[in-house]
Amino acid sequence: MPQTVRIGHAARTIICLGFVLDVAVGGIGHAQQPTTPVPVEAPGFVGKTATLDTTGYSIGRRIFAPGSHNATWHMHTAGQLIFAESGHGRFQIKGQPIRELAPGDSGYIPPGTMHWHGSVPTETFTMAFITMGASTTSQGEPLTEEVYLGKK
């Protein structure tokens, strides 16, 4: 049952991505500003819905050996969703407690927020991630073992 709950949580998170995208889609200027589609009745759906533009979005996967993690704190100019596929991992947003992830768990890292991610010390961890628009990554200060282990 716990595995079903975690997978359900991940599925709800992915479905909610559509709502997040609706808020995140926007442009600069007036002539080139994309318009948000108007939800309409559509085959296979109850209620009104529309597909949103995903230009600039990227998806990836990464595997971490036991005890592996980012070498530095880093941030992306776009938000990032992370999803635990297998093993156990962790991530931390600067100033917040470490968050552990088990298969089916997910996390959100807001744009411009220093963070790190990796495996727990004793297990391999595989994660999928969605970067929510065109983005660049900036590296910060080194991630110490004391921080990774939750001792600081």
C-alpha cells in the first residue's frame, strides 16, 4: 500500500504540473507575447481543458551511487521538479532541512533557489527531473560532508 500511495502522489504532482504551467507561461513584450489557450470541452476529458506550451522545458534522469551528491550548492533560473524512481535520495534547499525521497516521492525547487541533491550514504538513487523552462545553472559554494550528512 505505501508504494501505491507514493506513486499516486507522483501522479498527482505530474497532473498538477499543468496548473503550474498555466501560471508560469508568459512572455515579454506585447506583439510576441504568447496567449494562454482557453480551456474547452475535449474528447476524453470531463470539463474544460487545453494543452499548454512546453517550449524550453527539459526532462532528464540521473543516477547517484551511494554517498554521491552535487559538489556545490547550485541554482537554476527556472524551477525544477524532481521525482524519485528507485533507491533513496535527498535534497536540500538552502536554509531548509534535508528532505529524503523514496520511490514515488517528488520535490519542487523554485527558480533561483540554491540547493543540492544526491543519494543517501548507503543506497544508489535514481531520479527524474523536469526543468520548467529555459534555464541556466549557477554554481555556489562547495557542499561539505557535514551539510550532506545533516550535521550542520
